[in-house]
Amino acid sequence: MERPFETVMIEQCAPTLAGLKAASLFRQESHDRAALVRQVKDWDIRLAPKGIRVIILKAFAQSPHYLIYVYRPARLGELLSRPESRRFLEQMGYHLPGDPAGESGQKALLAQLRGRLRREGEFPHEIGLFLDYPLQDVEGFIQNRGQNFTCLGCWKSYSDPDTARRIFDQLDKCRRIYLQLFRSGRSILRLAVAA
């Protein structure tokens, strides 16, 4: 059953809209591809002045589902340009642009991620880095094949469980507050914090 785009975006992307995370991802069902593409472009234009972009990362071939990526280019660029992030992406087979922090560098890396998502088969777990998960947790997930985690919340954590719980609690609280404000009539544009 198709759920309203804005409701799913608030539920899944509140921490990114609030500026607590660099990026979020959600799955949207739509039987009208053209309408969804227009909706994504419209939100991308409306949120751009707040420093937020909205794109379709994947259209599923055999179903009416899409992965929508909501991100803050400034924060994502900072994250992707860290030496440890660059090292990790190179190890995962990414071709690094000269400046991963810049718009063209981010587009090149997102295009590579998009290509990996399109291939049917194993999900590219390095996507956690693009979702602002701690690198230690992304690497831990890959090395442990999703097992042996220290704490479970918005993602599987392989680091200090107390720190992870604090982060998960903060993100959950943000979601609850944003959803409550949205349901009481506050618009997404008013909820989105400018960078």
C-alpha cells in the first residue's frame, strides 16, 4: 500500500532534516513512476536552500519500490573526504575522484553506489558510510557479516554500546518529535534546519 511520501520522509529522515545526520534513506512505493520522479525533484528544489538534496538511488526492476536518498552535501562531503573514509572506499573498489567533498566528487561516488545498488545480488553494505554510520560499525558489519554486534538500534553497532545507545536515543527522540510536529501541521520545510 502506497504511503504518503512526506510521511515516510519524516519517519525515516528526521535526523537528516534536523541536521543530526549527513544522510538518510527510505523505501517508497509508487505505481506512477513519473509522478514519483516529479515529487522527488520538487522536494529536491524546495529543500536545496536548506542545504538538503533528495534523489532516487534505486528503482527496483520487478516491483513499484524506490530507494530515496536524502542528504546534506556539505556534511556528506566532509564525511567522504576523511582519510579513513577514502581508504575504506578504495578498499571496497570505488574509484575516488580528486575532490570527494565537492559536488562533482559526490556525484561520482553516488553514481558508483547507484551502480552497485542496481546489480541484483548482495546489498552493498558500504552504503552505511553514505548514511553517516560510524566507519567502525560499517567495517564491523561487513567483517562480522551482520553478527556479533554490541548494540542494535538504527544500525548494528560494533563499537562502544553505551555511546551507540546515546546516539540511537538521540535519533529516536528526533524522529518522535518531528513526527509529532508534522502530524500537528508543521510543514517539512519548517522542520528542515538550514545548514
